[in-house]
Amino acid sequence: EDPRYKSYTKFDISVLLIERIMAAVFSIGSMRSLTSEFNDENMIKNIATILRREELDELPCHDTINNCFKKLKPSELEEIIRAMIIALTRRNTFNNSRVRGKYWQILIDGTILCGFHHKHCEKCLFRRRKNKKGEVTSIEFYHYVLEAKLVLHENLVFSVCTEFVENENGIPDEEELYSPDYDEPSKERMKQDCEIKAFYRLSAKLKLAFPRLPICITADGLYPCKQVFEICRNNGWRFILRFFKEGCVPTLYDAYIGERDSILKDQSFREMVNETTLDFCYATGFKYDKFILNFVECKDSDVEYAFLFVTDFSVDRNNCKSTVEHGRRRWRIENEGFKIQKQHGYYLKHVFCENYNAMKIHYYLIQIAHAISQLLEHISEATRIPNLTKKQFHKALIDAFRNFVLTLDDLLLVEEPKRIRLTL
């Protein structure tokens, strides 16, 4: 829905959105660069062709795009992402990526979007840094997001649901935060929003968006706790969660360690993969509140620490290894998700607009662009130029878009049903 006054608008909102999405696909790192890169005759013609519109005279500049994004509803872009995920999960292409042949694996993790030396807005989170004397030396203000990503075909991860971690009632002024009085026991200090609170909201959104989707939640050591177990059970979800002694349920960890020596005799085995030694073990039937929980553990000779996961799936010798492998997928939200988006062409941490609502819009459009890019990067070698790095591939895309003019026949060819094999 276009929030602008129609009498004052020159460009349809679809033009603004597709230009920003394609800028992310083409690895354009700033809004000013977007304006200059798209100020090209062939680029303008191609966007007009993609949108099935009469020829455009020009494309909007960065100020026009950001002024619109300040007023857009982020929830509408969430609906676009939801439609994309439904289209992907209804195909049989990715069925082999399911956990236990049934459950779609969703990885949960959070990341800092951008940081500031001074208070950015009332929604900011803040962190007070102190010296050895207890004096506040600096305050970090930042925006944080909690993301749910769907694992498809090994290294493909797609945004499926997002919750921004933000303070609803405003934050204290910088002067108050620097003051030593803020630490006085008698002073009621502000309770900030946090990742686990955001997960409670995100899980409700996820269930509402995909009420019948069989889901397996995988997350780090922050999440094994009674509330998360209850959410998964009430929603009909399963879980495989990283587990630490320093986590939320130390008594459960102690119970596992207490029985570990005895289970190593009968419920452990070793495998060799190339020159890597993998030692597996599993334990079942641990009671915690109203839950019966199981553990799987793997010691990788190439990694300093062991991998321990708690799950509500049944585990035995036959499925212990696959359960560990699914648990270790959690790192893909960082490696194939946030790390790629921050360091390899999507500029996730760049402040494309100072307005907080516009920041959210840019975030969602980057997620859409990353989904499109992943499918482009992993299609069959027969349909793309081989032996290109991701950086070279995205440069080839923008060069082609700038040097060639699309026709309606090209679009009709794309829309024809075809079989594509994913290669990783």
C-alpha cells in the first residue's frame, strides 16, 4: 500500500521497491551509489520491462526512496516474505532438507544491525561500559534484530520471520546513563527488551504466519529453558538446542554429566571422516518439569570443544549422528546468513537511512534480495557461467543488466515451467 499522496507521486511504489531489491542483488553499498548506478538508459528500460510497464523516463533517486520507506508498513513486506517461503516449502525440491523427513528446520539467532556513539532514537538498546573503578567510560547505543531462518538444501538459508528487539517506552538521556546515580540500588533502572523476550513475540508471529507448518527450532545455548520448551510443545514444534553448563538449566546439565561416564560404555561410537575423528554419544529419558528430554553429543577432533544438544526427538544409535548434524546447522544462520549479508555484498550494517522505520524496510528488502541471490547462485551449472566467485557472479549480473535490454519474450521464457537442479 502506497502511503504517499497520489497527487505528489511520480513513481509507482513497485518501482521504488524493485530498484532497492536489485541494488542489493547487485551488491550496491549505499543509497547514493544506487542513484548513480541506476542512472543508465538500459537499466531504466529493463526495470520497466520487468514490471510490465510502459517505458520509464527515469528512476527515483535515493531521497525519493527513503522518504517513501519512512512511511511504509514493515508488516506488508513480511507478508511478501511469507508468500515466498510458502512457495518454496510447497515444492518437493527441498524435501531432503527436512529433519526426520518431516520437520522444516528453522534457525533462531540475533545480531546487531548498527551501532551509534550517541542516542539514535527512543527504540535504541544501550550498553554501559565501565572501567576498573566502576565509572562509565562509554555508552554503546545500537539496534538489534532477532531472525528466524529456514534451512533449505544444506547451505541455503532464507529469512522466514523477524522480530526487532527494541525498547517500547523510550530510554534515559545520555546524561542520566553516565551518572553514577543510575547504579544506586534505590534507583529503579530501566528493564530493556532482550533476545529471549523477542523470541516469545517471534514465536507467536511464526505460528500465526505458518499455523500448519511442521517446524523444528534450532538455537544456541540461551534457549534451553522451560518457557521455550513450553512454546514448542504448545505450537506442535520440535527442537534441537545447543546446551551449555552456563545455560538456563544447570541442573539438567549436571544430571547429564552425572550419567555420562556410564552411557559412554554402551551408547557411544566413533566414525572417521577423511582424517577427522568424530566421537558420538547419546542419552535419553531426562526429566525436567513436565518434559522428557534427550541428549546427543559429538567430539570433533578438529574442534576444541564438544557439541552437546538437547532435544525432544527420540534418539538412538541410528539417528544420533543425523541429530548432531542438524544441531550443527545452527551456525549457518551466522555463516550463510548474517555474515554473508554484512561482509559479502549486502551491507546489512550500513545505515541506509537514519529513520528507524526506513531501517526496517531496508532490512526486509535485503532479506528478499538475499533469497533471490541464493537461488541464482546455486542453479545448475548448465544455466549459468561456471567457475565464478560470488563477487564475480554478482558483478556479471549488473554488467549484463547494464549492457543488454530485456524483452517481453525473455520474461515469458523465465515463466515457463522448468526443472532446475541445485548444486552446492
